[in-house]
Amino acid sequence: MALSGDKYSGFLEDYPKFQADKDQKGALIYNKPGTRLKNYNKIMIDPIEIWIAPKSKYIGINPDQLKALADAFRQVIIDELEPDYPVVSKPGPGVLGLGIAITDVYAAKKKRGLLGYTPIGFAATTAKNLAVGPNISLVDAVIEAEMLDSQTNERLAALIDRQSASSEKKKQT
């Protein structure tokens, strides 16, 4: 797995003390003590960031392809949230801010069909029918996210999904 120990991408401004997520193997979570997420009924999603791993063997991804991947991932998130949690474009009372990055991205020249590999964990459903480009596969990635009060920018929760795509493939076979 690309991300290990206390080595993080840098997407989050600072990294709180994470705990293993009991519901998602490979994921780490942080919840600010006393936080009541049920007080939030709308979500504002920042643009998705994509961070290519410095040691990725292939880093020459077209910016339009990266934007298409980020936009598609954002749309999957919106589709999962709505109508229970309407996605809004402005901060306000009851609005939870959501920042997400697909970090430690390892890409490779595609040698298989339309999608040789899928992203990990939360992103797996996003990319099942996506290709990063006509000749590129997303081999591995990490999802980092944080939830902020949209009015105060106070961090309420954070998540890192470190589960690798290769371990996802093994579970499916």
C-alpha cells in the first residue's frame, strides 16, 4: 500500500489522531469529540483534488482527463447524498463542508480492457465505468476527506481510506 504509517499526502492541513474504522477495513477516521453531525442537513462539496504519487511510474495524465475523473467522482458523491442531504453551493446554518482528495494516485499504461483496475474503497463505485484516459489505468489511490462546519471552518471529522485496489481485487476473486 502506498500510504503507510504517519506518512500522509499533505491534503489535510494537519492530521488528527485517527482511529481504525470498525465498519471499513483499511479506513481511518477522526470525529471531533462532542460533534453532532445530525445538526447538519445540507452539504457543500469543494472541488475534488487529485494528487499523483511521486513514485507513480506513469505521471503524464492529461489535465482534462483528471478533471473528468474528479467531476465524475463528485457526481457519484452527490448521487449518493441526495435527496437525503441536498448539495448546496454556499455556506450557511446546517451546511456541512466536505473536502475530498484522491491522493497517492498510481497510474499505469493500460494493458487490459476499458478499465484494468478500479480505485479503492469509497472510490470503487465511482470508477467502475470510468477510464482515466484511453491508455491509462488508475492502479491505486487513497481517499482523504474532511468535514467542516461551513460557517466556522472548524473540522468536525476526517477520513483516510488506505485500502489498496490490489486488496480489493483479491477479495473479489
